[in-house]
Amino acid sequence: MKIDRKDLLLYLVTDRTWLKDQTLSEVVELAIKNNVTFVQLREKNLDYYKFKKLAIEIKKITDKYNIPFVINDNIQIAIEVDADGVHVGQDDLEASRAREILGENKILGVSVSNVEEAIKAERAGADYLGAGSIFPTSSKSDVICIGVDEVKKITRAVNIPVIGIGGINETNIHLLKDSGLDGIAVISAILSKEDIAEATRNLYNLSKEVFGERSNI
């Protein structure tokens, strides 16, 4: 599987710290049923075996609905569970090395915060970019916000799809109109909500309004 721009409209990044009385698998399936179009497994405080077990569980769900599934940072587990690919940050494995290990048939996403990083990632073989953090976010304590103007520069500088990351929710997504983005990556905007199904549907509809119509799943 390689990337399709329409798959990036509403990209869910997991974080178990937001969960209440449901398992991560249950929440991911609920979000997919309500139009999440892409899933990234990002769980920072799990050992290798627990992370791999969780990856296998989530992959069963994404396979069931034919949703792209990537692993954050851990390329070894991505390969072992046959995930669709991996997403790396600037402090993780070099994108060129990740592409070399993954081969050409897996998805490679790269987080970027400026034009230089974006161009470098595209040349290294990235299939899509996550640009941000656009707004303040509780997911990272040391985040630097790049703002919408920098996002526009990034989307103009590359030919591959770009999603916005960092602090995006239903109250500020409209600020990304005409940014050149293909979609948004969110955590708390879905996982922190009492009604995850409703929150997901709402964000999906807002994303269609802001970024243009995409095919439903």
C-alpha cells in the first residue's frame, strides 16, 4: 500500500492516556467507523513486547476497514507486524535510512517544521509530511509552534501530501483553509471527547469543508 491523498484527511494518532473505560482497540475501531481515514500508533511508555502486541491488535482493525496503519518511530516493530509503514520525527531514524530499510512499497511519513526539513524529507523518499506543531498542544511539552504561514511555505515547497499536526481541533481548523494541507493529524480532538463517534464525524465534516471533498471510506 502506498499513500493516497484522500487517506490523509483525518489522521488519528493514538495516545492511551486519554482513554477512559474503553480499550485502545475499541476506540480506534469506533473512530474508523466514524470516518477516521488513517491511523498512527504512537505509544511512548510501552516496552517492546506490549507495544508489539498492541500493534498487532490495531492492525487487525485497520486491515478490516482497509485503513492505512503506520507505527510511530519504531521501524523494527513496523516491519515485524507488517504495518503499512512508519512515521519518523526529526530526532528519530533518518528518513533516508528509514526508506532504505522499509523498501519502496511501504509508507514513510516524516514530521517537519520548516521548508528545509520538508524538502530534505521529500528527497529522502517520504510519502507524506506532518507539518507542525501549528498550534500549542498538550501532547508535547517542548513544542515550538510554527504557525499557518510556515505551513503554507512548506506545502508550496513540496509535491507530496502534507498534513497539519499539533493542537488542531474543531475550533481552529478553519484557520487552515487555503493552507495547501491535505488533512489533519489529531489526538485529543478525538480521544479526549466524551462522545468519540460524534467528535470524529464532526472533525471529518469540518475537514471536508476546509481541505476539499474526499471520498468517504
